[in-house]
Amino acid sequence: MHEQCGIVAAADLSQTCDVVPVAVQLAAGVQHRGDLGAGIAWLADAAQHQINVIKGNGLVPEVLTPKALNGARGTAAIAHTRYATSGSRDACLAQPFRAGKNDAPFAFGFNGNLANFRELQEDLAREGHRTEHDVDTDVIRIILEREITERRKSMRDAIASLQEEIDGACNIVTLSADGSIHAYRDRKGFHPLAFAEGQDGIAMVASEDSAILQRESGVVPHSLKPGECVSIEPQLRRITREQLHSPETARCFFEWVYFAHVLSTMDNRGVMQARFRFGEKLGAMDNEMAHDHVVVAVPDSARIVAEGYAKVRGLQRRDAIQKVEDRRTFIAGEGRHEKVRRKYTIDPALIRDQSIVLLDDSVVRGTTMKGLVKRLHEEAGPREIHLRLACPPILAPCYYGIDFPTTNELLVRQHSRNGLGVGELPPEVLASIAETLHVDSVRFLPVEAIPAILGFPRSELCMSCVDGHYPTEAGRRRYEHSTEEISGIASVPHLG
């Protein structure tokens, strides 16, 4: 179950303001993190322990409509945007999930992926707890319910216990029947989570601070530390930040490359600045590019990369490709080829008979890129296309929340199945990839450039998809099993 989602929460400490519209607005701000489903849970009546949930498949404006909300009001709420490209797409799997017993109901949403999902599912079954749905969200539900109802723990302590059992990424927000909200960033810190107190007294949580700033530009959001929990307790008019677990940091570098909003800042590293520097590095590597080349970005995540590249090389940048569809092809799991065809418009006049340097964030399967290059050749007739990618070669699956496919599906692995040097593909492999994509050349950002640009030690980043070094035991086991299934590889536990 490879999922990457957006989670948000809002609560009014004075218990007088309606925060349902705030939660909906925050959810729209993390829409880019998941476009399959959306949902909201809010406290309608604390005296009656009444938590209401509305959710379904679709974008936030399609699911959380005024008609569906029907005048909903509450002083505490959480919301979620779901991404799922494997497993069931059933609307019942949209989040938040309602959970708990009648005397202790709660709702929760999570962002991440449990690498040990199957093992936990089996362990819980032996205890007599069977999942209702074949998805890791249901495993989280069972563990939290068990800790709260059977072991009589508080939500804070239940979340602490959950962390001890899971292997993988799990940022979580919960809403309890007393109106309290808990937001926890897992001890590895794979994915971001931000918190802020608004000037109107509303406390806000969101996967990315850009969502908070879109709602209220004057606040100062803070990144939760790996292993940190924020408890918002309106009934006590109290907000507590507590380090539940010692950090074992493994931030997902791909957040800065592709997934996060360009205006987000995560752990004090701005996405825009990082992408600009990725482009500068690629430009510094490309001394052979002549001054008559033009730089073209694949929108939207590569626009800033292209700016950095063009600046270093002193080349013109032309917006010859425009995005016309909001939903990301990478997220959408059905009709991929058709979505590629209608995702972009191309302006032939800007690049006809030109040698272009095409900047993109990454290449995974190669489906989107092959379709785009084919259209460029057919509609614009450039003289040359040189592809430059702001991500090292993706050589291994992700088990922590980004939907990279199985090892056999990865484009780079299809061109070389023997121990590849990390980030430095042999010329014959690069030439083979370029031929498949129908470009004149291809070049990737080196692996070592990522920690240097982000300013984190490599030991504090998860780069498993490009170096095969997984930061958790279940991730390592799954990768070793996957390499055994590849023809021509006996076992390659690590790359490079």
C-alpha cells in the first residue's frame, strides 16, 4: 500500500469559533499531496461525544462542498487528502477514519506508509483483531483502539505505543471526543509536518507550512521535529509540544525534488531554494551545452530548476510547455497514457528547429517523459532534445510513502540490472536510456549533490530509492526480497 497523503487540523482554544472552514481551506492547501479522496472530521457536540465525518473520492472542492457540509460547525476538526496508486480505490478508504468505542470515539488521518504492514496485520490477527480493509490505515486504527479501549491509555500514550510497533512513515492527526487534537511526526521524520498558532487564536497543523501561510500569511509556522507531538486541548485552553521519541532522522529527499509545494519550507530548508540550486548544479555539469541552446521546463516542479540551470549556463528559458490539467499524472493511477497526452500544451513557435535542454524533476517509469518527448518531436520539431533531471537515477522502490513502482518497472533498472554505481551511470547506460526516451542525451543530478545542497548530513536523509540503503529493518527486508526477483540479480542488498 504505497500512499502519500496530506493531513491537517484546526482547533479554537476559546471554543467559540467555527474551524470547519479553516480545515477545509488547509486541506485544499495540501491538495497536491493526494487527489484521489478527501475528507473531514469535526467535533459537533462535545457533550454528546459526537464526531461527524464526511469523506469520499474526489478533490477537496468536489467532496467537501457546502451542500455536503450542510452548515457543519465545530471548534475542532481534522481533514485529509488521499493519494493511492495501488490497492483499493474504494471511497470507504478515504480518510479520516472514524474509530473507538462509544465511550471513547475518535477520528484520525495519516500520511505515510507502513513497511511492516503485513507483519502487523498478521500479529493483530493472532491477537484476535482482524482488519476490516486490506490497508495499513486499518492497522493503525486497530492499534490505537486497542491501546485506548483495552489498555486504557490516553491518546498521547496510544500514539507513543503505535510508534513502537510500526516500521515506516506515519505522520498522524487525531481528533478525540473532548475536542483535543494530537499531531505527531514519526521519529524518522520521513515527511514534513508543520504547526502554527493563528492571530485569531486558531491552532493549525498541516503537512506543509505553505497550506498554513495560504490561510494566514502573518503567522510563523514551525516544523515539528521527528518524534515530536503537538497536543491541542481546547477544553484546557492548552497547547503542548512534547518530544515523545528520540529522533532517528531520515528525511525523504524526494519531498524537495518533487512532492512538496514550491512555497513550502521543511526543517528550515526552502523547497524553492533547493530546486534552484539543483538546477545550478546541473548547469555547472553541462559545459558542453552551446549558447544557442534554449532551456525548457516540464511544469510545474521543474520550473525553478530550469531557472537555476539557465542562470548558470547563461541560456534563454522559454515556457514552451504549459500544464493544463491540475491532477498530477504521477498520482493518478488509471488512464496514465491518456492523461499524459492531455496534461500539457506545447507552443511550437518557441522551440521549432531549436536545440533544447529539457529540465524535469525525475524519471521513474519513463511513461510521462516518453509521451511528452514524442509530442515535442511531432508538434514542435526541435533540432535536439537534451534531458536533464533534478534527481539521481531512481534504482529502487520506496516503502515509505512515495509511489515508486516495483524494481522491475523502474526505467533505469530496465537498462542495467547489474550493480550500478550510485548516481554515476556508465555512458552506455545513459545512451541506452536516451534512446528509449528518444532524446539526444540524458543526465541526472549526482547522489552526492542532494545532501550538499539541502545542507543535511547524508545520514539524516532517506535516499533509499537512489542508493538502496533503507533506514528501517522492514524496508531492508523488502528490498532484499525484491532484488531476488529480478532476472540477472541474485541479491543486491545495497547499491554502489
